[in-house]
Amino acid sequence: MKVIICKDKKEVAKEAYKVVRDRVMNQGAKVLGLPTGTTPEGLYAEMVKGCKKGEIDFSDVHTFNLDEYIGLPVEHPQSYRNFMNTRLFDHINIKASNIDFLDGLTDDIDRECARYEAHMEELGGIKLQIVGIGRDGHIGFNEPGTSLSSRTHMITLAQSTITDNANLFFDGDESQVPRWALSMGVGTVLDAKEVLMIAFGKNKADAIQGMLEGPITYMNTSSALQLHPDVTVVIDEAAASKLKYRDYYKRIAPGNEEAMLKFLAAARKKAGRK
Ligand code: F6R
């Protein structure tokens, strides 16, 4: 995994935006997977700014969100669809018909999950999947104990997730947080061509350490990303604070390959190689 350690959450948003812009504009990533939560808010603000400046174009981009609460209508202020509308979709040039979202009010959960997976496949799969991470290591809403080969499914939220989401989005009122959600599975996330993980803050440091340096285990579902060939992790110093190989990740950060090529060219010259 490529790990980019930034000073703070503002820098995380800017670095993540650079990756998104490059993949959408230069590498044909026209099918995106998106997260909600506090983590991507800065990135979405950068995407909105970039779109207004004409740096990034969403007119032919399709999106799938990672998850949605069961039981919340779209217009509910805390529904994930509403979150995405207000933070991103309403402010960029994406076509409404190109936005797919899990329906938290479906009357047939299995059918809805199968429909979502089939639509992704029909569009050739997700090219860039952006994910945040929960305190317990979840990606999407794949809580500890979720199969690492799971597909889009119904999940029961862990207590730590209910508490965190109550504090962040429900004025601390845990009773308002739905106990269940629909979520892409870990296997669904692993099928994306590329994954961009973003995280900041001390409360994510254990989960990030487990993801990057721990064993692959369904007790920290993000650790499954160790099996993915193309993952970029953009985190701040606080989220990186428990990493054993922190200094090494900094050494292999962007710019490293250019430095190596310069070093190699100089060594070849010294050795008289053409
Ligand atoms: C949300 C999602 C979750 C969040 C995670 C972190 O769509 O898939 O995995 O990314 O719970 O949430 P925040 O960003 O609020 O700390």
C-alpha cells in the first residue's frame, strides 16, 4: 500500500483530491465508489471547488455509495443519500441518473443488494473506491466479524459505530441511530480497480495500525485491503501515530520513485553505462 502522511485533515483532503482528480481526468476512472461520514467532507469540498473551477468534470461519472441506513427515507436529514446530496451531488455537474444508491426503504433486501452489485458489474466495475475507516476498522459498514469475501448485504451496526454516529450526526442521541444498514461487502470493495483510504485523528490510530501492520483478520475488515494490489492511504500525523513503520512509509511516499531514478541515472553515468 502507498501511505501518504499529511500534517492535518486539511492536507489529507487536498492530497486525496489530487488522487481523485488525476484518476477521473487522466486515467478514465468514470465509476466511483464513495463514502459518507465526517472523513470525506473536506475532500468533497475540494471536489466541489475543483468542479466549479473546471478542473474536474463529473458529466460522465457514475457513482455508487458504500452504504445506507435501513429505515431512513432519502429526505431524512441523516440519511446517507441526503448527506451526499448536500455535500457533493447538488454542487457538481453529475447527472442524477448516474447516481446509484442503496435503498434503505426497500421491501426486498436481497433483491436490492443483488441489483446494486449487478449495476456495478454492468458498468464495468468500480474504478476508484474511496473509503473511510471506523474506530473498529470497518470499511463500508463491515463491522468486525464480517466475512472478508462478503458482497453487498445487510449489516447490524456495532455499538462503537452507533455511539460515533450519534455524536457526529444525531446530536448525541443514540436512540435515533438506526441499528442496521445496507453496505457493500468487503469483497465488493476489494473488486474495485483502485482503493483510496482517507482518515485523520487520534481515534483512528489503532484501526489504521491494524489495517497496515496487523494480520489480515475479519476483526478489522480494513485489513483485507492488504490483499488489494492498488491502495493509497492518505492519513494525518495523528492517525499515523501508532504505526511502527511510519518513517519508512514517509521514505516511500510520492517523489520516491523519481529520486530513485535520478540516483540510478547518476550511478549508471559513474559506471560508464549508456
Ligand atoms: C460511511 C462508511 C463508514 C465510514 C466510517 C468512518 O459511508 O462507509 O465506513 O467511513 O464509519 O466514519 P467517519 O468518517 O464519520 O469517521
